Amino acid sequence: MQKDFDIIIAGGGLSGLIAAIKLSQSFKVLIIDPDSYPRHKMCGEYLSLEVEPYLKSLGVDLSKLSSVTIDQFRFTRGLKSLETSQLPLGGIGISRYSLDYELYKKANENGTFLQGRVTDVNHIDNHFQVIVGKEVYKAKQVIIATGKRSVIDKKLERPFIFKKSPWLAVKMHYDYDMPDNLVELHAFNGGYAGLSRVETGKVNLCYLANYDSFKDYKDIDAFNKEVLTDNKFLKGFFENAVPTWKKPIAISQISFEEKEPVEGKLIMIGDTAGLIHPLCGNGMAMAIHSAAIAAQQVKPFLNNEITRDQMLINYSNEWKSTFSSRLRYGRWLQRILLNEKFTNIAYTLIERIPFLLPFIIKKTHGKPIAI
């Protein structure tokens, strides 16, 4: 196998695949990921349409992948429910199983894939050496898209990786009757759950829970029955929903600590650069958008039009300009929605000021990506 590339991308999730599709149009690209395709991934599976024009420019037509268009949002806690609110741009319900596989096929047209795990990256004599098992691959630049946490984060001694995180995420698909155009967010003691339909007709339940609220229960089923059902709407869901998988996907140690989009001379994209709280429903779009920004800044560097340092400064500045506000609103919303007293105050304000909820939703969504 060829070992010398213009770009090596560590991680083949949404952001890694998008960067690969764009950059492989002009350069030699290697994408390295430990898993095969198609596969399910932890995700709310609501994709904001802010990315639709950009995906179309890459030859990916969302309308051919899913007919589930979402334009309404509803929030509940305990016995209370807010009226549905219009989403700013709307979104599409699509599983990562389907979307990632479509992007993989597109990236595979010009890029090269290697199934393996990147264990180290070294910068030597103006190029990078990427270690995968006993093999060494070389590139002019490396993009890290390894997700929420990885061995590379430890190698780079990123501050968040050494802090214990209390968050556990759980995802499962169900047969359940709910409107196609609705995404719901249901708060419970110590967490919140999202519900929306995907292209298969199944409903995706994805929730985030604080480990302190989970640790007293022997398993996920017990936690669902004892804690999530305190929310009357989730209680109704579990009484009527039928799981379609043998067991849910679960991951722990999810960190929402601030991260830097550049570490050393490496470009970070997707969740590796910064993770927005799932309640904002915008993580998939942010991953795609960050990859678009990275590809835009890497191209002139590979064409020898700018220096590496200038590329890294440009990417960091644009990433922060695009996402810092959204991440800040996400952290603020989480503090409110996990606190019953604050939630009750928010209910009162939103009831009295109807435009407040659409305003808040808009603050966690972005504008369409420039093509």
C-alpha cells in the first residue's frame, strides 16, 4: 500500500469523511478509521439543513437519502410541555448508519481508506509521520477527526482528557408512532433525551445522563424505567415503543470541556475540536461545517500559497468565529434545563414572551455553509 500522502485524516466519522471528499478532489488523501462501514454511531440523528447546499456541492443529495423533514421542536420536563416551535432552517431525520455509508462511498471514489487505529502522530522535518500498528505513513498535513476522545488526545496531553467527565450517552432505535416533522427534547432528573424519526421509519432515542443519577441502577433498562419515566411524556414513550435492536449503544466519559481547534501543528475537526450539548440538536451540522472550514484552509497550504502557521491561524480563527457562540449558548442552555427551578422560570418567560424560544433555538444553529 502507498505510504506517502498529501493529507492523512485520522477518523472516518462525519467530519473526517467530509474533509476527505473535498480534499481528495485535488490531493492524495488517506482516511484511517478502526471500524468498517456501514455502522451505527452515537448521535441524535437530526441534521440541520444549514449543511444541505454544501453537501449537494459535494454530490450528496440528502433528499435521496431521507424523506423525513423536521421543522417543529417541542420541549418537556416532568408534567410540563412547551408548545411546538418552528425550527429556523428545519432539518432532516437521517441515521448515521445511512449517512456515513453514503459519505464513505463518495470519499472512496478518490481517497484511500485504511482500517486501523492511529496511535501516534509525529512532526518531523516539515512532514508528519502517522503510526498505525507497526506501519508508518507520511503526509504533509494531518487532520484529527477521532471523535469525542481518543488515544491521540492522551498523546497530545489535551487538558480535557485528564478530567473525569460525568456524562453517559445511550442510543436505541424503536418502532413508535410520532409525527415525522417533530423533534422532541425531554428533560428528566440528571439528563435529557431526544426523540425523532429517521429515514427507515424508526424513531431514534438518544439521551445524555449524569453518572451520579445512573450509578444506583443495575442497567440501562432499570434506569429507563425508574428515572426517565418521571417525565410523563417519556413514560408514554416507553409504554408504547418497541425496541428494534437487541441492545442499545452506550458510551461514557463524554466531555463538554472547551477544546482547541488546533493542537501543536494538527488540525482538529468535528467533536475532536469541540462538542456541543445534544440538546442543541446541531452536532452533525457542526461536524460537517468544521470539515468544510478545514478543507478551505488546508488547500492553499498544500498548493504552497500560504505557510503552515498561517493555515493554522486561519483555521483556528474561523472555527472560533463560527462556533464559539453556539457552544456558549449550549452550555448555558444545559445549566438551565438540568435545573428544575431554572426550567420553571424559563417556562414562565417563554409563555409570556412567545418569540423567546425560537430566538434561543436560532442561537444554537448556524447559517448555510458558503460554497
